[in-house]
Amino acid sequence: MSPRILFILKKRSVYGINTRTKNYGLSNSCSFVTKELSSRGIHTHTVQVIDNNCIDREVTKFKPTHCIIEALWVTPEKFITLSILHPKVEWIIRLHSEISFLATEGIAIDWIREYNRLKNAYGIKISIASNSLECIRHLSNIIPIKYAPNIYFPPNHIPERLDSALRSDEIHIGCFGALRPLKNHLQQALWAIEFSKTENKELYFHINSSEHEVKESESVLKNLRSLFVNKTGCHLVEHLWTDHLEFIKLVSTMDLGMQISFSETFNIVAADFVHCGVPIVVSDEIDWIFPFIKADPFDTDHVLFKMKFAYYGNRLNFQYLNKIWLNYYNKRAINEWLKFIGKK
């Protein structure tokens, strides 16, 4: 039987209502994998649901061979019922976080162990996967775990971008993505302020935010807003979450990107900057990118040096090297997915 892959995510809303679904990293990740597999003739579908009571309906409609639950949100007990209703379906819980992020979720290890217990005790077709080899290395000490990496599947069109050399008096730095403490936004904002002063340019520091952030994001956002209050020559620019094509257009208007975070599994934002040919500085957590633009998040001088290297290196088209590394990663990731679903 040809594989039919159903990806299920928990729905998130921008305004706290269901009329506008938040387009976030997890949904983009699923979308990219779905598009890549579909382009290879594999039946796939991605759906966002309100809670785990909606899973049965979606599985009944699509009739998948594999049902991939994105991240930890379905209780282990629910799979007992689901396995009775759909005994032929292979259930896969796909993790998108490194251990440092999982540590903030109090149920993480308990649920991961319980999923594995259900498989052994009741013969339920359930398994754990991760998009991170580092996470797999650690969790494989306690459970069997599979590799299901991210795939980057960008729009064919690359927006034209303004040459940063034309901006003689200002610099636009994009530090996009979820506002979580381990993403290190506040420190990156401080680095951006210092860098703009050394370059004698007015700073526009761009982030993502919305009216309804989770508690830990609220703290980061509050600190960022306070940092830029009455800060002459420095501006915080907040952008609502949007669809990926619109986000790509926004990225193309930046002069420099920053993703110098403490924990990453892939980082779609960094891939978007690379896709648009915009220089970016990252931490060593992003393993697929050209090593020369990686900065030590614990060394300010190193970060500022790498920012200057990336910013001025854009004139020499150093971004092309990032694309080579991203394309190489992508080919390997696609092969892993084909093995994962038994097509190779």
C-alpha cells in the first residue's frame, strides 16, 4: 500500500479566536515536508485541530498509513482509544525541540516514556521521532527514537531586495521568530544597538510579536519594548505573524539577520534569510549553515566581529556559500524522509 502521510498540529490563534490561525514555525515546518513529499508523488496532508478530540475525525477523512503528531500535545491515554479506532495507522510523535527546550515542559519526559510503554504493553503502533540528531542522541539512551528532519521548501520566487549599500544612514536588522528566553532576543537587541553605533547608522530592530503572547514571551517582549523607549537612533519594529510568502518579502528588505540563540533544531528564519540572499549571523546551534558566520553567544566581541564580517561580506556574495550548505542539508533531509516512510 502506498504511504499516505497525515500531519496534525494543534491550532494556535493570533487573536485568541479561531478565525485567524497563527502561522508559526511548526506549521511552516510541516508545510515544507508536505510539499516536498507531495512533489514526489506521495499522498500527504497537513491539518490544524483545536484539541486531540478532533484527531479521529481527521484520520477517518484522510485514511493515512502514517499519522504524525507535531510536538507534545496529545496525551498518551488518547492513543489507546485512537489505536482501537484506527488499528492499521502508524502513530508518530515528532519532537521539534532540543533538550533545553523540553526541560521547560513539565510533561515532556513523562509523556515520552509513556508513549514507549504503550507500544510495549499494548502493541500500539506508536513511535517517537525528532528533527534533531542531537536530541536523538540524548533520548536514545532511554527510548527508541527515529530521525525526521526539517526540509526547507521555499517559494520559487525570490523577492528583489534593496542593496544595503544604498542605506547610508540606517540599518535594518531582523531578529525574527518566537520570543522565547532561549532564543536570546534581548541580548541580540543589545548587540544590534552596539553594532549600529560602531557603524554610525540609525537602527531599526525587527521582531515578530502579536497581541497574545504566552507568558514567557510576554516577558521577553516587555523587556525589548523597555529597551528601546526613548532610545535615540534606535527603533523596535514589531511585525505580526503572517504567511510564509509575505514573511519572505519582509526578510528581503533587511540588511542583516540575527539568530544567535542558545537552542535550535533547524531554524526556518535563518533559511529564509539565506534563501533571500540576506546576510545573517547565527550561533553554532544551527549546524547546516556556513561556519564562518557563526558567533559565540557568550562573547560580545566575537558577535560584533561576525556581524561586521557578514554585513560587509554581502558585497562579495558570501551568502552564496550559505545556499550551498543549505542545499546540501536539504538533499540529505529528503533522503531521510524517504527512508522514514519506506520509499527508499
